[in-house]
Amino acid sequence: QVQLVESGGGLVQAGGSLRLSCAASGRTFSQYPMGWFRQAPGKEREFVATIRRIGGSTNYADSVKDRFTISRDSAKTTLYLQMNSLKPEDTAVYYCAASTYASTSYYYTEERQYNYWGQGTQVTVSS
């Protein structure tokens, strides 16, 4: 069983930076594709970024490309999301996710492709 716990959220001014962490425990973390999603008030949860289990290549939503970076530590026990140049529209609850599902997709960018989720961490960007 995989358990995911996010941290690092908070209040930041527009243009600032935050780094989110997702600590994984349970089954071998490095075997899974991992991702970050977010849900703003009154909106559906949306894809932010993902990292493949093999090779570590990454994919991002257009809205965060060139501002956010997803990564894993060398021991592959923690997933990160470095967020720079934050905008008020980045305000949301951010969730990390892991998948044990097999898929023909090269990148896992949809909620239905993930079966483990953290509890979320709030990010608020003030203007």
C-alpha cells in the first residue's frame, strides 16, 4: 500500500516561489509514474505535471510550463514540485498522485490513470 503525504504549501505573493514535497511510503516508490494535480475553488481537479517511472522524463500542463519543475530525489522517496513565478491563478489545493496501473500512455496526465492520492496542500498566491 502506498501512502502519499504532501507538504510545503502556503501563502506567497505573485512572482514568488514555493516547493511542494510529497513523501511516499509503502511499496517501492521508484516503480510508479507520479504526478501533481490541482483543484481551484469551484473548478475540477486538473493535471499539472508528471514524471515517468523509467528515465524520469517529464510533462507539464501548458499553464505551468517553464515555471514549474517536477522531480524526484536520488533515493526516489520524495516527489517535488518547484513552482516559480507564481500567479494568482495558481491558487489551488495541490495533490500528488501515484499509479500502479498499466497504460499505453507515455505520460500519465489524467486523474483516472492514478490510483493513489495524497490529502492535498493549499497554495495561495496573492496579487
